[in-house]
Amino acid sequence: MWWNFVGRTLQEIEQAREDWMKGARFGEVKGYDGGPLPAPELPPVPLKPRGRVR
């Protein structure tokens, strides 16, 4: 998970961010008067999986 995106791989997170920035794949937020919030840049380091802790 990163920002508002969930993915199994870094590539899935990158694709979700790209789709969000293009206005594709995600639905419209009803009742919000402003424009879409831009997703922050991905960090310059590899994302670390959170894993499951039991």
C-alpha cells in the first residue's frame, strides 16, 4: 500500500499512480467540489512490503 493505492508489486503501484494522474480507471468522487488531488511522486527507494504479522 502506498498513498491511496494497493498493489502486490511496485509495478502495480506505479500503474495505479499513472492511471490516477491520467484520470483513468478510478471513478469520480461525488460531492467533492475541487479537482482531483495529485498523487505524490513515488519515493526514490524501493517500497517495502508490509507483510502479515500474526
